Amino acid sequence: MTTVGAFDAKTHLNALLKRVSKGEVIRITLRGVPIAKLVPAGTGEQEDPREVARGIRDVRKGATLEKISIRELINEGRR
């Protein structure tokens, strides 16, 4: 995998896209920290939408803003 800085990625985006279209994967970094990955279209992992929705529901169950639950905030907004 090739690594490219964000400035170089912006400057040479067209060339990077051509390389990616040929199957190469390119990691983009910002100050040395990986922030993005360019991959060929269609190679991303497909997740089952039901699994994604289930995961969102699981996260919401225990989510609070300090001592206020998301449900309380929703109900407050409806008043």
C-alpha cells in the first residue's frame, strides 16, 4: 500500500485516481497520521443493512448526555 501526504494527494489527485482505478490502494496521511484510504470502487465490504441498524440500536440503548438520556432529549424537543 502506498502512503501519500494530504497535500500531495490534493495536488496529484488525478494521478492517484488513475493508479487506484488500476487496483492500487493508497493511504492518505495528515501529518503522518492515516486519515483516509483510496480503494477501487466496488471493493468495499458490503454490510447487511439489518446488522447496521441493529448496531445503531445497540449503541443508542446506553447513550446519554451526562445524566440525560437520548429519549428524554427527544421528548423534550417535542414539547
